[in-house]
Amino acid sequence: MAQYLLDEFKPDQGVDIHLTKRIPLAAGLGGGSSNAAITLRALNSLWNLQLSIAELELVSARFGSDIPFFLHGGTAWATHKGELVQPRPDVQMELLLVNPNIGIASAEAYALVPDASGSDRQHLEQPIGHKWLFNRLEPGIRQAYPAVDRLLSYLHEAGADAAIMSGSGSTCFGVFEDAAKMQACKDFFDQVGYWTKIVRTVSRKEYQSEFEA
């Protein structure tokens, strides 16, 4: 993406990019896509390209369907291949992320999706509680990767109010109303040797404020 901008707009200076990863690779956490979106916005500023958000979306969609989402942040409704992003009211919650040390390529995850049926369609206009959480990729991964299936089952058994796979996997997350249960669950998976992290969702306003520094 950086090379594309360099070739397309020919800025009068170069840039060195160094990336430090703090999350697992091929984990369904949007790491590569968010890195790409941040790089795009940073170079737009550093090189004074003056590209609008709409223009940045077009550029980013060339390289990945979920990159445009990370130009916005917050909660959003993504359609078509994922590159058409419509902001929605933010959903705030705390999550326990757990990765069973398995890398899953996005192409494999999509290849494992069962044939769609009308009953698979979800109406998410007004999220209430946690019942709206849904991942179309999860059933195929749970069947192909028993470790992911066991992880999700344990999250429920440990008291998670909801448990679901993140993105194309293999990271899963539990939503806990009880902080003590969340910490106990984290401690268990830490002992098992899995990667864990307690996080919270970030509002669109908070996300965008990072670009104003």
C-alpha cells in the first residue's frame, strides 16, 4: 500500500516503516488490516496528499475488504465484500480474548463456510443484550478445529454471558458481566499456555481522536 501511494502520488520524501506486533498472527483480530489503514492515514498526513476519507476508502479497498472499516473505527455495518462501511451506534463492552496458538488463513476460514440459507440472515439494527453477536465463519472453524470448539465451550462454562469466535479465527472472546469470573477464566487459559488479553471496545470518537495527536 505504501508503495502504491509512492508510485501514484510521487511525494518528495520517503519513509521508513517499522511494525511491532503485539497480537498473534492469522488470529482473526484484524491486525494486518488495521496496520494497513493506520499506515494509509499516516502517509496521507506525512506526505500531505490531502485525500478525503472517501478517497482513502477507495485506495484501501484495493488491498483488503476490511481495511476501510479501520479508517473509521467504532461499530459499523459493512456490506458488499465488507468495504462499504456505514457507522452504527457504538456498542461498549469488556472482552476476554483467547487465542489457542493456532493460525488460520482467512481463505481457509471462508472456504469452510457452509452453504447459506435464509435462516442464517441476522437483523442487527437494534442490538439488545448479547444475543445479536453472530459470526458466520464460526461453525465451519469449530468443526475443522476441535481446539476452537473446546475453547468456546469452556468460555460458556466459565460464566461468559456470550462467547464467539473473532473474525476468521482462531481467537475467540468471552463477554463477562462478572469481572471476577473473567479474571478466573483468563488465569485458567494462561496456565494452559494460550494467549489472553482483557480488552474493551473503543468508541468511534475515541478511535478517531488518535489521529488528531
